[in-house]
Amino acid sequence: MKREVKKGVLITISDEPVHKHVPEAMIKKYIGDSTERDLTVSEILAKVSEMWDVYHIHVEHGCYRLHETNWEQLLDMNVVSAEDNWSDEIKRIIPNLVIGSYNAFSYPIENA
């Protein structure tokens, strides 16, 4: 019997660029996982993307404009720009990302 498995949706929101790596000590402190070394953000995103559709909303009110960050390099088309983090725009973006993610893909698997 086949059933569909859908990934979850992970949305981050910020007004700054992403760091290139995450120190091992920070991973241990905030996530609780032990690693033998610092991890690059690309490594973390690759692992997270196995179970989640990852999106980023970049808020254009801080020091960094989207074109000055590396979010698009990391997430390609899964980056959305918004003018204000408390605006009605954010309230529309989040449900659209979730609905779009769930409508776009399903992953059929065999039930053992």
C-alpha cells in the first residue's frame, strides 16, 4: 500500500545575512547535538532539507538589503523579501509558503 509523505515547512525570518558556519559549541548549546567540528550552514541546510521545505523571509528594514546577503545563494528561489516584519505582508507570505509547499510536492512511499 502506498501513502504520501509530505515534508514539513521551516520558515526563518531575519534582516541579516546568514553566517557561513555554526560553531560546534553553539550547536551543542542550542540544539543539544554533539558534533566533532563546526558545521557550515550549507551542511546544516542539506540535512534539514531532507525533512523540511526550507524558506527564508528577509525583512528589508535592517542594515542589510536582500541583495547584500547570502540567503539567495543558499536557498535559491525559497527566499522572499518583505518590507516590514510586523506588516500585513508577512501575514500573507507565511500561509502562502506553507500552502504552496504542501500543494506542490508529495512523496509516495511504500508501506512495509
